[in-house]
Amino acid sequence: EVGKSSVQLTLPRAGLDGSSDMCDAHVNSGDFFDSARFPVATFKSTKVEAAGEGKLKVTGDLTIKDISQSVVLDVTLNKREDKDGRSKIGFDATGVVRRTRRTVSAAQ
């Protein structure tokens, strides 16, 4: 059953491959990922739902630079293999991450 599924990923920031060496250096700098201090990003699902034939919606917590944000990933399953009594799947996932955070302060 899809609803009983879960996803947990660790995404190493080293080896991030962008459009150029200069772009890679900037994205890995403190302006963005600060990869030297925060070498990995993580994702842990909180809900998995069917979204049509071969499609899923996976909601979860994405943590980058020790800041967690709830995101929804649109997932397309592209391969399934049953081997050694275990099922393995391949998939592509896309989602949107907003880099801004709102600060709310109480009126005085």
C-alpha cells in the first residue's frame, strides 16, 4: 500500500555540478548551501500518496543548513525491480524550495 511507504534521503553537497566552475563555487559558498559547514541536505517523508498511474505526491521535511522546511515532491516512478525478495524502484522527483523565510514579530 502506497500510504505505508516512506522515503528518507541524504544528499551530499560535494560534487554539486552546475553550469560552470564559477557557478559551482558560488552555490557551494555561504551565500547558498555553505557546503563546507553543512555537507549534506536531508529529506524525510511524512506522507506518501498516489497521484495517478506511476505518479506519487511525497510530502516531507527537507533540511538544508540545519533549517527544515516542508516540501511536496511530484514523483514519477520509472523502474521497478524485484530482486532477492526485495522490491527496488527508480524515480524522478521535482519540487519547489523557497529560499526566503518570513520573520513574524509581535506589535508593540
